[in-house]
Amino acid sequence: MFFLDCEASSLDETFSFPIEVAWGHVTSGEVQAYLINPGMIAEWTDWDPAAQAVHGLSREYLAGHGHHPRLVAGEVWRALRGQVVYVTAVEDKGWVDELTLRTFGEIVAIDWRNAETYLLDLAEKRRQMLKEASDRAWQYLNAQGLYAHRAGHDVRHLLETRRILLEGFD
């Protein structure tokens, strides 16, 4: 499972193109990032100074430091084909599609998903884990005859909840 983000020449949905693509593996934390030289594709002419002001990448900088789009598309292909990839915006998928279509004539088969939905689901699972740990801590303290609504007991509850979370739910 991966997270992916792109920077683009503009936000024009029809004519913009990717100028940087990065992805990170959720488990290992390893991140791959590639600048793209837009001068290698004749049709990639759309450039918005407002977008450049946001990402800070000029066409001149990319010409000197960016990789050929075919190389970047190949890296995307090798790393992400058949994988679950979470993006923050549908435009990111479109820019990866543009990159791979321009260089390979086909779109990389990726299971695209929304990162915000994933993170909200993850936060909900963590909230449920915290509630379960808190409940278990109260059960433990109540079994020892310690009851709520006293400062010392509440502190013991927090300490026990932390212990349960750190040790897991075995």
C-alpha cells in the first residue's frame, strides 16, 4: 500500500501535466520522488506562474534537474502497478495517467483510493482501540477496588491505559 502525490504545471484539468511525482510505502516508510523534465514532451506547454509560486519549481530548474518522463513512468510502472495507492486528490491519478499514457501508450493498472477516507477510517480504528484500552484499564482498576472520580484513580487509569496501548491487546 502506498501514498502518492504529484506537483503539476497548473491546475488546468485539460492541459496540465505532472512535473514531480512521489510515493511512499506505508509499512516501510520508504519514499521515492522524481522531478520530471517537461521539455521532453512537445505538447506539455501549459504553465501557470501561480502553480510555480506554490511548488517553487520553474521550467528552467526542471530542464536541468528533471528526469525524462519515460524514465519516471517506468519507475511508477515498476513500483505501483497492481498496488493499492492512496491519493489526496483525483488530479494526482490523472497526472499519473497522463505520464504513463504519454510514454507507454497505456495507463498503469493501479487500485486508486482516497487517502482522506483511509486516514479517517484509520483514526476511527485508533479511537476504538483507545476506548477499548481505556475500558480495560477501568476494569483492571475496579478489580483492585479503585474507583473513578478521584484524581489519583484517574491518573492511575491514564497510566494503565498507556501501558495497555504500548503492550498491545494480547
